[in-house]
Amino acid sequence: MNLRKKLKKSRDALSRKLVLVFGHGVDENTLEAAEEVLLTADLGWELTELVLDRFRDEYKLNGDAGWKSVLVSVLQGLVPEYTPWEPDAEPAVTLVVGVNGAGKTTTIARLAQRIAAGGETVLMGCADTYRAAASEQLALWGERLGIPVYTSVEGTDPGAVTFDSVKRAIAEKFNHVIIDTAGRLPTQKGLMDELSKVYRVVGKAMQGAPHRVILVLDGTVGQNALAQARQFTEFIPVTDLVITKLDGTAKGGSVFAMARELSLPIRYIGVGEGADDLVAFNGKAFVEAIVGGDD
């Protein structure tokens, strides 16, 4: 996959603009202009200042390598490399949460596809019982991918659907079960309390579960996604992040802020509409795609 091409909007917002800025050399005037570029790419104020401070220090030592090489090094240092998730239970239970429109259901289908492609069995459960379209969408994905889906009628208690999904996965000896939940804003306390309940129900269905909680964030909203993540973690112990729709935004810089401030592994990024456009996140490759190389 050509990640640079997929992330073209973010690359245009960072690399190409910085080429114009630093084409006049590296000094305090061009660094001030670079600050504006980084802020526009949605790194946020504090992280922008940190990046420029580190850039100044490293450029003094390694400026002969060129400004782009130095910047790539600084940015790669902000995104730690994460070890692959290796579940130690079967079925491995994954709960997927997020706001409306972030791409949860599509992300679940793509995760399930990756699991199935690796030779393991997976059940998708739809605990979004507020919208008939939610179960229909997941069922459609299941039919397309040949992956079983557990659904219920609209209005059923989400906790009950969650419980039954896990129990079915246990009874039928699935390797994985992935639970979809209703989209909700973190300011909707009643719905967030319900999400906490769903989390507890999973533990009643299987001791030690869920084994991971994935928060799906819409990359097009930039720093707002960071605020959403902070609020979600107040209600439920999020373990992993998936950032979607990065192909459609110039705000890819927010990924650095999320990686640094949330201290949660970014497992995947969404870079398109295709079934294969959920990409395992690699920090070094991400930086190279939006900053590295020639323009």
C-alpha cells in the first residue's frame, strides 16, 4: 500500500508547506513560520512548541543531514512502537466504543476480516440496539465477509445482547468476539453510564473480559478527538485506539498529540473506504508518509 498517497492531504499540509518554509534556510524567522504550519496540521500548541524545541537542539548537532531528516527523527521520537496485541484468553473479547459517525461498525468488520484472514474464527456482536440500521449494517458486512453476526431486535437491552454474544462465542468455541456498541457523545452521561454497564456485563459473561476496549476516533476532527478520548476514559478503561478517515483530512498531526498525551497504543488507522484500508499503525512509516522523502 502506498501510505504516502493515502495520506496526501496531511502530507500537503506538513511536508510541502515546510519545504517552502525551510527553502529559505533554518533560522528563527523560518521556525516561526514552521510553527504556524504545525499548528495548522493540528499538532496542538504544546506539542508544536516541544517539536520545535527538539528540532532546534537536534539541528545544531545534525543539521548537515538536512532539516527534513532532523524533523523526521524528532517526530518519530513522539510515536512509540507498540508490540502486537496477543490475547491470552479464548474467546478474546473486544469491546468497540466511540461517538456516532466515527466508523465503529466498519472498523469492526475490517478487524474481523483481518482475524479471519489469519485463520482464526470470529463472531461479531451488535449491541447497538437503538438503530435498526446498525444491526443491518453489521449483518451486511457479515454476509459479505462470510463472518457470523449476533444481533437482536431494535430496543433490546444492550447489556443482554452483549452477554449473549459472549456466551455464544464461548459455546461455539470462537477464537474472538468483537462487540459493537451504540455511538454516543461523552457528554451524554446516561449513555456513558450505560456503556460502563455493558463493560461490566462482559465481565459477568466471561471472567477477565473484555480483554481489550478499542476507542474509534474520527481523524477528521483533529484535536476534538483528543478531548473525546479523555472523556471516554473517565467512564471505561480504554486500552487501544483506532483512528479513522485519515485519508480525508489535513489534520494528521493530531495523531502525534493522541499518541503522546493519551499513552494508549494506536493499533490501526483508517485510510480509505476499501476493505483493506484499515492499516496496522507503524509510527515510523506514518512519519515517513507525511513528512519524509522528496516532494
